[in-house]
Amino acid sequence: MKKTMFIPVAIASLAILQACSSDDGVRQNADQAVISIPAVDEFVADGDEKAALAAINEASIDFFRNSAAGYERIFKGDRSQNFAISPVSIVMAMGMMSNAADGDLSARICDALHCDDQHALNALCNKIMKYLPAARDNSAMSLANSVWYQAGGALKSDFINDMRDTYYADVLPLDFAGSACRDIISRWVSDKTQGMIPSLDISAPKAELLLVNAMYFNSLWDFNFDKSDTRAASFAGTQGSSTVDMMHQRGPATYLSAQGYEAVAKSLHQYDCILILPREGVSLADLSRSISYKDLTAACDAPRHMLELDLPRFELSTSAQIEELLAASGVSDLTVDLSNIGIHRDASVSMMHRTAAKVDEKGIKAAAVSAVIYDTASPHLYPEAQVAFDRPFMYFVLERTTGCIILAGQVCNL
């Protein structure tokens, strides 16, 4: 019987501002919820959009490398050295943020995404939102965006239209100083992430604007683990050895033997889960600095083997400061002028990304929340291979058609 791999991912992009009053005659109140996203079964992109797609996929692996290299700064207070991020969700959040930012910050966001064309970035994000959630056999995914503005305020029409037409965002008023603010946002996030992210801790009574992007993913393994094969085994972590529940499987899987590492790509119908294990004598830290997007695609394209695979059950929860991640990508000054959307006061920006993940015989369950805050304050035919993930390793989930990285992370200690 096939088991389920759940990878629900939620991104909450919060742009929180305090503005002086202004009336330029082109702003409007915009109370509208429940935006319907017209799902499409085929992903079709023009030349500029294909270039933008290649760019964000390269930026996504940058996010992983920078997360690993800057672990202590980005995942403050977490000493496990484990982490999970959702690059495609971060990209979507940054796409929304680029539309709210002034020209300088918008350009720097595009640079961090390796994309020099904001129009192409917006068009690509629009197509990703329509394509990834399309219903497919044994897979389900949802994307949702929302724009919350201070009750009694107003936004420029162009910005409202961009959020609705490009990102299919709900546009709703909210009293950020009210006692119900946190509960209202938390209910929206919990609903859009199927309860995987039950709450979003917002405390910004002087806020003027909040942007939220949420994503949920659920897919089946093509070939599942049998729980009866799980056994106690040793995991040699960077902080010492521990005993873990080691899942075991013998079956066909894509396998790559490369210089410095071995890689396994387990199929999830429209997706691939890529597991990368450094060879003995090669540290995960060294490998993470050199891993490339081409390495991921090479793992997906490698020959299939009859594989003896050992993979530990694990659970992890991480909280990342994404402004530190952006600083590593060249976006260090996050003070922004938002007058282009009708808010006439400079704001500082901070970003947060929270993720929880669980891997067992049934699959992977994961959820993530990011916050962007603007604030004035056939068995016999296959060759044999054996891989035991009994020491630190990386993991990635890619969507095959777009190559988007849905999830990326590492496990160092259990």
C-alpha cells in the first residue's frame, strides 16, 4: 500500500508600516476576500519567463547554501544545526514584497533572485500560482495570498490590482492595534495551511500593511516504506551519536554516485525528493557550500538502481531570520519608501521564516511561515546500490516541470 508524503508549506509575508495621512485621489478601500485561482494543467512560459524561472531556481539553491553557511545568524537560538526552508515560498513572498517596495529595494530584491526583469518575475509568479495547485493524481497543493491594511486606511489602486490580478490576494482591512488582530491572522494562516501552522505571532500595533503568502503541499510516494522494516539504529551526528528509528526500503530509485557525495531521488509522481549524503571524510558544511542546482537536476536524471535505502525518522522545527539570508544575497539595507502604494513614510523591513517537519514511514509533513515586516519601529533490470543516511545529510523536494524547490534543508543531529 502506498503511503502519503505531506509537505505543507506556509509563507506569511508581513509588510507592517505606520504612515502619515495622505489623500492622492487614486487610493481606495479594497475589502475583498476569497480570491479564486484558475488552476491550469500545463505550464507554458515565454522566453523572459523561462529566464526568470531559471533565475529563481538558482536563487533558491543560494538560499539553501546561505542558510547552511550562516546558520548561527539565521537560525538564532537553535543549536541542532538542523533546518528546513521553503525556497519557492520565499520567492513568492519576495515577489509580493518587490511590488510594495520602492524602485531601489525592488531592484535589489530582483537582483537577489537573479532576475533583472520585475515584469517577468510577476508573470512567472502568476503562472506558478496557477500551475502548482492544479489537481493531479496522488498530489495536492494550494497557494494563497492576502493583503491586510490598517482599518480606515486605503491603498493605491495599481497596487491593489497587482495583488489581486497577479498574486490572487485577498485584500482586507484589519485593526493592527486591536486585541483580535493575532487571532484573525492566525485563523487565516491555519486555514490555508491545513492546520500545520496554527498561529502567526504578530505584535505590531502601529502597522499599516501586512502581506501574507501561504502554501500547502501533499503528495504520495511512488514506492513507500514498510513500517515493519523500521529498526533501531545509530545516527552519527555532529554533536555525537544517537539511536534513531531507521526506516528501511529495498526497491527501485534514482541513484547518483558523485565526487564527494551520493544522492537518491525518490519519486513523488510530479515531484522528486532528493537526499544527499556526503561521503565518509567529507563534511556536510563543506558540501553545502559547493552544492549547485545542477547537482540536484543531475540526481533526478541519474539511472535507476535497485536500492537498499536506510533513512531515519525525524522531526524538526526551525525559526529563521530571513533578513540575514537576504543580507547574504546582497540585500542588506531594508529601509524602504512605500509611497508608491499610497503609504508615505519610510519603513524598516525584517523577515522571519518558521518551519516544522516530520519524516516517517507515511512520508513527510512540513510547514513553514515567513514574515516580512515593514515597521516604523522491474527489479532485476536495475544495478544494485546501498545508501544509509546514518550521518548528516541534505534533503530537497523539486517539482519536475518547473524545477521549483518546494523544500530544502539538512539534518545534522537527531
